[in-house]
Amino acid sequence: MGFTANSSGIRKILLILLVLFMAGGLGYCAESRAADDSGLAVGFGKAAIGSEVCFDSLLVSQELDSGRWLAALATHGAGKCRAQGVRANMGAALLRATHLGRWAIGVGAGLWEHGDRAVGPATKPDRPQLCAHLLIRRYFFGGRAVLDTLHCSTGGATRYNPGLNLITFGMRIR
């Protein structure tokens, strides 16, 4: 375990994603044909705390500035996860996206309604929680459908930090 509290393999994957994002941001990668015009995507799927799938989820994302930015609204239901009850939660984020063919990688920050088992403070669990977000998107059917994976983490700044993961499949309205 290193500075990110992740194994060496995960740190290498995160570093590769960061390099790809930076290369795209500098203009070395081709933009996706699917992101030529902005769209609104609405997706339904599952949410997990760490690797344990616990809830249903919803992700609404609006592409801004020809897909360079994503404004995301995410929520998950209530349930039991890691042997503890978890309330429904809602978060909003703004991510900078880089397009690589039919793929997009987004990095940004967001705010969740309250801390929970995924990203929770040691005290005052009802306060809003700031999270770093990583989104990986795959476009299908000429950009009409998207598969999104969204990871939210406090980077170890809070007591609980297994991370919140959402995977959704949705339709994109242009």
C-alpha cells in the first residue's frame, strides 16, 4: 500500500489514466465523433461501496463545450452495505473530459449530500462531503448510448474511504 492506500497495480492504472487525460488535454489525442455535439445522458445501473454492490443508481450527465466538460448528478438508493445501513445519497460534480475515439475519461470534483459508509467523516456524518471524481465513458450506437463508470473518493481525507463506484448504462439525448 502506498500514498493512495491502493495496491501497486491500481496506482499504475491510475497513473496511465492520468497520462492519457493529460495527453488529450494537450491535444495529442483525437476527439471522439460521438462528442462532436453536446448531449444529455441519463443512465441507470448499480452502485457499490468498494467492491461490494449494494444499491441501484442513477447518473445524469450534461456534456458542455462540445463534450470537454461534464456536469454530473448522481444518486444511489438506501440499503445495507458492509454490514451497515446506508442512506440514499446524492452528489453533483463537474469533470474535465478527454476523448479517445469512442472513449472519454473525465476527472473533476464534486459534493455529496452527506457522508456515508463510502466517503464519510469521522464526526458529523450529515454534513456534505467533497469528493474527487474519475469517470470513464464508452459511447455506443453512434453516440446514442453510453456506459459510464464513476468513482468518487476522498483520497483518505476522511475516516471511511472505500470509495463510491457507480456503473450505469444510459441513453444520450442530443
